[in-house]
Amino acid sequence: MTDYYDPARRSPSISRRPGNRRSDTWIRALLARVQVCRVATLWNTQPFINPTAFVYRPEHHDIVFHSNLAGRVRANVERAGERAEQVCFEASEIGRLLPSNDPLELSMQYRSVIAFGMVSLLEDEAARQGLTDLSARMFPHLRPGAEMRPISADDLARTSVYSLKVSEWSGKENWQEMADQTPDWPALPGELLT
């Protein structure tokens, strides 16, 4: 491990490329657009990544998602809580692949948010509100009690609703039109650059 990226000396939420870093306002806007995230949890030394729908709630500065009542996500979240361990969240937009005549400059267009925080299981009315917020974000035209039936106690007993309280986050963007090229090698033909 290099001293530059030692989490004991430098926050892992800070991008190493200052030109790609984005503001909190930019992060909130990306989280409002992107519908799928990945939440990374850990069981001992075994990492696990779960893709899922989510909603960012600015008033709570949290990210709500849900999973089955029992399973790997639920077990890992409960264990993280017992050990006071953080989890990691990622959401992104991906654009075009960017070719280069330099193998170290092959790239892609991306916009992404990484967040860290403690995750907890929501219960009762907090779980109902979290699920309502998630449903409203994913399907704004379907309202509980109007276009779909209300969220019942039985529904809540059959799912796990989580709140990831954001402690740190970072946003990065690399949406250049073309990857860097090296003058030390013949240029790529135009048809290979698109």
C-alpha cells in the first residue's frame, strides 16, 4: 500500500484526481437521476456486492434500499451493525468506451458517486416511510392507497428496509470525448476513435 492511499492518513472518499472531483450539489443531482446502485457489505473477509434500487433522502442524508427478509444482505447488514462497520455504496452512469493508442490510456466515460456509512434496519413506521419513499422515487405515478394498495404490516414483515446514513461521499466524472493518445505510436484511424 502506498502512503498516498493509506486510509489512516487520507480519507478513502477523496478522489486522487482533483480534476474529476465533483461537488455535493453535483452528487445529489446524480443520485436523483440514477436508479440502480451497488451496496458492498462484508462477512469476515468475504465481500458481497448487491445491485438494488435506492432513494437518497436529503432531509436524512441517507440512502434507503431494501432486500429479502432473510439472506446475505440482511445477515451482512446485521453483522456490520454489531461490529460498528461501515458499508460502501456506489451509483454510476456509464457512457462510451474510449480507445487509445496507449494501453494505459484506454478509458470510458463515467459519472459516479461512492458513499460510506453505517447501515441500519428500519422498523415499523420508519420502514413503511422508507419503502414509500423508495416506491415514490421508482414509480412516482403509483401511490400507496391510490394506484396500489397501502403498505401493510404484513408487507413490512416480509422485507428488510435499510437506511445507509452517509458519513462520507465523493463524486467523480470523466466524460471526455476522447482518451489521451501517445505521440510515440501511430495515431488510431478516425473510425476506431468513435
